[in-house]
Amino acid sequence: MQTPFPPSTVLGYPRIGPHRELKKALESHWDGTIGADELAKTARELREQTWLRLRDLGLGAVPSNTFSYYDQVLDTAVLLGAVPARYRALPPGDAYFAMARGTQGVAPLRMTKWFDTNYHYIVPEIDATSPFRLDAAKVLDEVREARELGIETRPVIVGPVTFLSLAQAAPGGPAGFAPLDRLGDVVAVYAELLAALHAEGVSWVQLDEPILVTDLDAAVLAGVRAAYTRLGDRTARPRLLVAAPFGELGEALPVLASTAIDAVGLDLVRGRVPADLGLLAGKTVVAGVVSGRDIWRTHLGSAAATLRAVRAQIEHVVVATSCSLQHVPYDLALEDGLDDELRERLAFAEQKVAEIVSLADAPARAPQGAPETSAPARGVTERSEGAPQGAPVTADSAGGKAVPTARSPYAVRAAAQAAHLRLPALPVTTIGSFPQTPELRAARTGLVGGSLPAADYDRRVRAEIERAIRLQERLGVDVLVHGEPERNDMVQFFAERLDGFAVTKHGWVQSYGSRCTRPPILHGEVKRPAPMTVELAAYAQSLTDKPVKGMLTGPVTITAWSFVRRDVPLGDLLDQVGAAIRDEVADLEAAGIGIIQVDEPALRELLPLRRAEQAEYLAWAVGAYRVATSGAADRTQIHTHLCYSNAAEVLDAIDALDADVTTIESARSHGTILGVSGLPDFARGLGPGVYDIHSPRVPGVEEVEKLIAAALAVLPADRVWVNPDCGLKTRTYPQVEAALTHVVRAAARQRLRL
Ligand code: GLN
Ligand code: ZN
């Protein structure tokens, strides 16, 4: 049964469909327009298309089980029978989507970001005693479907250590219980799965273990050793590839090397060729030399050099992606609006597969192994990855290097702002967006499609702004917003207006479930050719005597939610974007805007997976934020919004942002943030959310009052702001009106008690 690994593969592939077919089918299914059968048919077609395409592109080993109706971690929970009791009463299809999205009376499981990506997975809930039970139907069905097309596949499954590390303990369980305590039980189910796949005639299986590139303590490493010793020692099993995307294996490498697994997948884009690579001699190394995390064409010469370095120590080397390609769009050929120079530098999923195939072919054709000098196969020309075509970034053009980034002491600013803004205690504000109505979306589609003249669109947008302003005035909100009707997306809006960015038409990447984003491409020097938000902010302010907040996206978030060039250090890119936002802040101030919010929901997202690298990143992120905001006058109040970020982990960095007011999600997580130690010392304004905007439910006045009182219990009253968890764009006007009425009333009642 010694089936060697074919010379090339990918660790995973996009599944949402080149034209978001799965998104559309899922949403039609959820709203009742199509039945489960039709959804299943679309899903099957997408899987088949992917397998056939990968085969036709010449890829050696084609993966399966990379499809998902929602999320691969949720699929793994189902595979292991780790379905919490409250969902088990529902029919299986309903239970799956109920875990993902909730259903009448049953809340969904939590969702959070997958390592340092912008992909969100469903957090499994594991209790101390429920039995696990193998449900291999999905994995086996995909193997069989592909086989019907004549394609033998390698099922890809989230590995046991990663699965349990990402899980949370079921509420109400014994104190001190952690999901990883059940590693032995879960590994037993993986062993059964291997047996089932062996019986099915599957020759290779891939277990994804990205947790292995994070800092692991000795107990977890011992768990890794035990798990893979046990799985590796099975006699009747397919050969086993353990893939470790997103970084370097570090101390986990010798542990894997000591087990009988057959292959290890290394991320050689993020990580270097390990010094102790030789420990893997005898195993296959799946060398991730083509990035699955960005859209740049691979520098084939350097990739070939990396492969040579691996081959010098390892006999059997497979050319592969660094991680699943689920993080990149399908096909560059779908894009017709990009300029040629940029296009030359890009590779989406299909193009990356072609690169892998050409790298794998190269040694066979060039006996001395010099693929970088031989013409690459399949028309792949060489280009250095992400290299700029314009002027290189110099120290002075790298944004804020030279600008002062400190404002006056907070006490000085606070006094100036109090005199200037004259806000009541417990000021009520919102996070920025108001409902994006169907009419507004239709108008935007009309504008993009050319059927609605720009002047008409602008009129429509201004009417929406007026509606939002009048509503906030009528409800008694203290700090108003214009409602962001002109923004399709909080990052794309700015990317479209800044030099150095390109946006795509079809470059969709799955964010979670049916939700996709089109990350802009930061490819050149970032410059702000003209003000971006000033006109509409000034218009909104002209409608009212109350202060209207200017609304900007911060440099970290713009960068985090874009594909960025790799030839410039991240810190410099952040500073360049920060400098552009700094100019916008100055122009908003000059236009009479007294409060400016600079959103940074992605602050936590780019945090490196290894602790040793985190301080440098946080210094860059904070530095860029301060470049963006520190030019503001003392009397200008700077807000930031951190959204659902895991604030507790980065509280010091949030403090270092030095914003005058910080708003953050709190209602949805039932005030968890208020219990974080260190929060009471947070010496500036803080608005822990009092309205969970994810739910159509309107909170009652007492409920909101309780949340305000909870904030007042830990924070001085003069620091507390009252606001929703996040922007209101996904809600309807009637919901928003009812909820904000209650929020304003609750704040008024709490003021009386101060
Ligand atoms: N200002 C943005 C809004 O209200 C913030 C969005 C976010 O935090 N993700 O929509
Ligand atoms: Zn938010």
C-alpha cells in the first residue's frame, strides 16, 4: 500500500463558486425559494467543476472534502458527532444550519476568525462527557462522487488537535474542563475514520493542523505526539499527510517527525526551510511554496530555490500551496477591468495551480534542476511577487515616519472637547451605518451598471443622509452620524478613492457561510489624490446643530482587509495608509467636523500567531493609527470602534491608540468586556455596546438600562458612552427606530441616577 504522493497538489480550493453560485443557492434555500435537493445539486456541480478543473490543469493530487455548505470546522464537528444536544432534536440538515446561523428559539454557535485570516469558522462546543460518534457520510460521498468522474482524491479534514484547540467548553460544564482534555476520545474517532477511508480504497488523507504553527505548551505537544503516534501506528489506514499552514512548525516539527505519519505539509511562504528539516527524512514533504494567502504571482526562481533546499535533505518532495486556496479568488481571467501591468503581477487560484504544476514539471525537464532559467511551463512568466511598477517606497514617502504622533495629554484634550462639544453625561451615539435599504442597493447597482446617472445617485444618497439625520434628531441621539449610505463596504470605499489600490469585479473570497468580500489589492504607493468623505460629512453637518461624527476606516483595517504587496514591510504600508487618513482627518476638521471616528475592527486580526512577533506588529498598528489621528486639534474628539475584536487580548494596544472615545461590542457577549481586568484603568471614553445589532430583536428599555448600569459599575460615569455594538446597516428602519428609542430613554433614566 505504498502509494507515493503525486508531485503536485493544493491544500484546498475555493468552494463558493466562481460566480458565487453556492452563496446564491444557500440564500435561496434559507429564504425558502429552493429546496434541499436543488441546493445539493448546485453543491455537487461546484464540487465536480473543481475536481475536473484541477485535473485538467494537470495537478497531480486532487483534494476532496474541501467543499462545505458553511464551514470546514463545523463539518468536522458533524463528522465527529460533536453536535450539542440543543441541535440534535432538529432534522440533520436543519441542525447543521441551526448551528451555523441559529433557528427559531435556538441560538447559533459562536463564530470567530480562523487564525490570522479574515475567514470565520464556527466554534464547536465540546462537553466533558458526550460520546463522539463517527459520521463519515460527507467525506465518503465526496470520495465516491469524484471517483465517478475517474478522479481519486485525498480527503482533507481539520485535524484533532486543531479542532479541539479551537473548540470551546460547553457552558455549565465542570470547572477547569478544556476541550483538549478529550483528545484521546476524539483521536479514537479519527482512527475509525481512517479505517473507513482505507476500506473505501482511499490512499492519502490530509489532516489540517494550523494550530501547530502557534506557541504550544508542553502538554499540548505531548497531546500532538500521542495523537499522531496513535494514528500513525494504525496498520490498516491510508497514508497520512499532516498539513501545518500559516507559519513555521517550530517545536512541533520534531514531534511530528517522531511519529509514523507519512507526510508533513510545510508553509514555506510564511516560514523558512526549517533548520531541522532532516528530521523528516523518510517522510514526504509537501512543500508549500506557492502562497494561498495572497494574489501575487509566485517568483518561480525563488520557489524553485526553496524546493532545491528541501530536496537537498528530503527524498520525496511535493510542490504545493502554503495553505488552502480558499483565501483567494477563483480566476484572474474573470477580471476585465485591471490594468495590464498589474494583471501581469497577479495570480488567483487557477493561476496558482498552473504555477504549482510548472514548478513540479521543471526538474523533470531540466536535469540539472535549474528551473528558474528554463522557460516555465504553461505560459507562466516570472515576475517578482508583488513588486511595484511605480517608484519604490522611500523612507519619506512611507507616510508618517516623520510626523509627530503624540497629541496633548488626554486631560487637556478632554477639557477642550467638553468646552467645545457640550455633550450631556452618558452621551448617546451610533457606530456609523444606518440601514442600507433595498432602494439604496438598487440605486448603487444602477450606478455601477450605468443605468442611473451619477447626479441621481448623489441625490438619492443625500436624501438617505437627511433621513438618518432627521431620525437621530427626533430620537434625541447626542452625537449623530450621516449613516454611510454612499459606502458599499468600509474598506472598498476608501480603496476606490486612494491611489495604489485596485478593486476587482469578481475577486470574491468567502468570509463566512454565504458571505463573501472582494478584498482590494494594495499594489503601489498609497496616496490620497483628493478628499474622500468631506463633502457628504459637511452636508450632513449642515443639516443639524448637533455634532455629526466624520466616519473613516483606519489604516490597519484597510490594510488587513486588502491583499497587500509583500515587497514593503507591513509597518511601512500601514504608515502610508495612515498618512492618507491623516490628511482626511485634517480636511474634515477644516470643514467643521468636530468629532471623527476612525474604525479599527481588524486591529486584533493581523496579530501574529507567535507571541514573539506580536509586540512588533502592535507597535506598527498603533503607530499607524496615531499617524492617522494625531494631527487632530485638542478640541477635536477622536473616536475609534473596535467591533467584535477580542479586545481583552490587546487592551494595552487599544489604550495606546489614545483615542478619546472607544466603542466596542458588549451586548452580544453579555458584557464580557466589562469583566476584563485592566478595563477600569482605561482612562478615556468607552462605549461598551448596549444593543446587539446582529439580532432583529429590539431590546427593552430596562434591558438597555441594565447594560448601562453594568458599565457604570466598573467605569467612572464621565467616561461612559451609550451606543449599539456595531453599525446598523443590516437592520431595518423600524427596528432601528424602536431600538434607538429605547437606548435614548435608557440613557436618560440612567443620567437621572448619576
Ligand atoms: N462604521 C462602520 C459601520 O457602522 C463600522 C463597521 C464595523 O465595525 N465593522 O458600519
Ligand atoms: Zn463594528
